[in-house]
Amino acid sequence: MKYFSYKAKNTEGKLLKGKINSESESEAIKQLKLNGFILFEIKELNSVLYQDIYIGNPIKNKDFVIFLRQFATLINAGITLVETTNILQEQTQSKALKKALKQVQLSLEEGTSLSDAFGAFPRLFPELLRSMVKAGEVSGNLDDIMNQMANYYEKQYQLKQKIITALTYPIVVGFIAIVITVFLLAVIVPVFTNMFLSFDQEIPAYTAFVLRISDIVQTYWWVLLLGLILVAIVIKLLYRNPNIAYMFDGLKLRVPIFGKFTQKAILARMTQTLSSLLNSAVPILQAVTITENVIENKVIKQVLSDAKTSLERGESLATPMKTHWVFPKLITQMIIVGERTGSVDAMLKKVSNFYEQELNESSDKLKALIEPIMIIFLSLVVGAIVLAIIIPMFNLFETI
């Protein structure tokens, strides 16, 4: 729903000012006229107070894919776009999508194209989808485009899940290690500290060091917590600087073990996106621009920007990729072959399938490698603190 302010006169000639919520401006005008108002002015209220606010993604990936598949099926069955959006808004479980489809239906009834109607909701309907829909409207194969997009977003979701699955275990184990360490230093170690001091014996240097850390954790825990929050805020602020953001994203791709995995995931997404756009007859310059907007890593975004400049000069898409460390020879060679044979989309599709297979294998290897490493790490952290307690206890037993 949108909110509009208006100025009008009622049947008695009295000047009125007010607000009304409606699906569109034309619908709001109709409502006011039905109430017998003579309208002088109406304008949309764009203040945050009158906006629908969503935290995170307003629609689940599952609901979005189902919507695309149903849309393709209905269009393929010969149902008009207006009827299709009406049917889907009644069936969808997503409140955000339901509201958007109501407005899309009204826009279609007014003669707006589907791609432009989707453009009013950029958070729900990404630029990639809108461009593909526009290409489908021109070529007349909108149902095929919607099915392609459903397959695309399913694969993107699977790629995202692979990354989450691979990173979840070390994050969880690392968090558990921190919690156990803090608990031992703040609760368990102080109990033994008093006991060691009461025996008036010399405490080993290693134990004294751990006891000192325990004292700091107990006394200045709030400073440590505040420090972590400040570090997070500083990193977030630094990331707004393009040069620093570029450096951070480059480091992400160079991190041992995880860097290669992240690189493969981003390249799989890039090649899949570019292949889908080119296969739908989207002009190559526009396709590269859209792909650049889809990719979040600043390093790869910069290379795509350079590739667009290369194309504008009449050179190969692969020219800036050949000299950059982040792009393997496989991608550049396949693009060059595709340009010579006129099948860049097919070559990129093969590269995308290759990296998807690589990700599946890398994900399994990564989990198998990380599990013992994290167990050893957790054992060393806990063992180091326990050892600091045991060493002076042995000395006490020998004295006794």
C-alpha cells in the first residue's frame, strides 16, 4: 500500500486536507471521486513513516522460485499477464510479494510492461530478473525466461547453502571455544588462584601468566566486550572506503583454505549469471553491467568493469581477465573460444557447471579437513588453561 496526501472540496464546498492509502495514485483518485470529492492536488508520501519496512530479504528464496515457476506455467498455458498476477497474488504465502503483485496487476491494467511494473519493487524483483523479463517480452518467450530464472535462483541458493555449510562448523566451534575459555578464566581459574596463594609457594611463570589473564577477564570484561564492538564498527566504517573495501575483498580470496573456496563460488555465480543473460539475447555490454551489479566482491567487480571498457574499445571480454590473478586460465580460454565461435553463453555455461562440481567436491573436502583441525584447536585452548592449573598442583603435592 502507498500513502497519498490530498487537497479537495466536499459536496458542501468545504476545503479538505487529508491522507489516503491505496495501491496506486489512480486508485486513490477513484476512491476520492467516489466519496464525492473534487480533487485539487494529490501526491505520494515518500517519508520513511509511510514506507513498508523489511529487515533482510523481504521474500524467501523458496517462495520466489515457486512464484517464478508458477508464473511460467500460467503464461505457457495461455493465461494473460493480468490474470496470472491476480492468481499468483492469491496463492502466495509471502505478504511482501502479495502486496507487490497487487500493484503489478494495476500497472499492467494501465498498459505498463511487466518489466517496468517489476521495476517499482527493486528489492523483490532484482535487476537481473527485470532485464531477463524485458528480453522475454521482446522475444516472446517469457515462459522460458521465467523457468530459466527459477533454475538460476535455485542454483544461487544452493551455492549460498554450500558456503554457509562449509563455514558454519568452524564458526560454531570457534564460538564454543571462546565461551569455554571465558568460563574457565572467569569462574574456574579464580577458585584455584586463592588456593595457590594460600600455600605461599612460588607459582610457575606460565601459571602466573594465565592467572593474570583470568584477573583481566574478571575485572575488565566490559572493556574487552566494548573493544570487540568498536573493532566491528571500525571495520564496517573502513569498508565504506572503496580502496579499503577492495583490499579486504582481495584478502578474502587469498585466505588459506577458505579463499579458494570463496573464489570458486563467486566465479560460478558470475559465469552462470553472464551465461543466462547472453543466452536470452541481452546485449553483452548490458549483460556485463548487470553481472557486475550482481557480484559483491570488489576485486571481481573491478575486473568486470575493465572488461566492459575493453568491449567498448572493440577488444575481447577476456583481455583484462587474462592478466588478473583471480581469473583462472580456464575462464579466459573458454571465453576466447566462445568469441571466435559465437557461443560465449554456451562456453560460460560449461565453466559454470565445472565450478559447481568443483564446489561440491571442495565443500566435502573442506568439512573433512576443518573438523579435525577445529577439534585440535578446541583441545589446545582448553588444555592450555587446564595445564596452567595442574602444573602448580604437582609442585604442591611434591612439597607435601
